[in-house]
Amino acid sequence: MTDTQSNNADPRAPRPRKSRLPGGGSRRRSAARLAAVQALYMIHIGEQSADDVIRDFLEGRMGGEAIEVDPDTEEERVATLIDFDQELFVSLVRGVLAEETRIDETVSQSLTSGWQWDRMENTVREMLRCGSYEIMERVDVPPRVAINEYVDVAHAFYAGPETRLVNAVLDRLARVVRPNEMERGRDGGR
């Protein structure tokens, strides 16, 4: 990433608090999931169109960076992340936007007491939207893989109860939407 690209990045875009990429599966697909969460955040809180945000991510003007903290000195620096799977990224962003109302209603019903959808932090909402979309619409992705991927994305941003919330909501949703795969074992029966 060039200095020009870094300077053009929207400062409101959520950056992961560490450069640890989500695990499980391909690192490029994991990076696409992280970028999709960031892009959806920008679309929902910003004044840019989905097409503009997608283009900015694909052209490297947004995303692709994380805050890395040195564990010894606690000094922060910006770290560049690996390239992401662009096809998956676009599919996730466009898919979530197309199914947003249905996803939001479904996730709202999956929340435990103490968590309200309309009062939830935007970044958590975008993680739940993306994860729910993959569980509900992407049958090529085993539900346990989707759950693990978005829990890892949550760990990139949070160290608190948000990660447990993402895990619980997506697990609950997967058991309703794809119960046979959830019962078959840890690998989704594959």
C-alpha cells in the first residue's frame, strides 16, 4: 500500500486492533470476510454508495490495514494485511445488502436477553450480518467454518463479550437453518 492510498483511507473505517488474520480455511477468504465487515460498516455509517465502497476496497484505497500492538512495549503501528479473495468479498457485501432485512429479522430473533439489535455496535452487527448470510445462503461453506471465521474476525476487533455473542448467535442460527450439518460433526459432514 502506498502512502497516497493510506492517506486516502477513510478514518472512520473500522480497523482491526491487531494484524492477526482470521484463521481457518484460506487466508485470502478469511481476509475477504474481514474486508466485507469493514466495507459494510462503511456503507451503513457513511454517505458513500455500496458501489463506491466496493470499488475503493478493490482498488486498495480502503481496508488492507490493521493496528498491530507490540506486546512488550504496547507501541502501535499500522500493518498491511494480505490480499483478499475479491470474488468472495463482493459476493458477501452484495449478498448481505440484498438480504439485509431478512438477515436482520432473523438475527434479532436469535439474540439472547441483554442484547438488542438496534442498540448493538455497528461492527458487531456487520459481523453477524456477514456470518448469517454465509450460513443462510452459502451452502458451499460448512456452517461451522462460517461460525469460526466470524468468531476470528470478532477477535480481531474485540477482547470482550462480543466474541462470545458472535459465536452464540451464529451457532444458534446454524442449528435452525442447517441442523443436519450441525449434527454431523465438526467438519459439517465433509
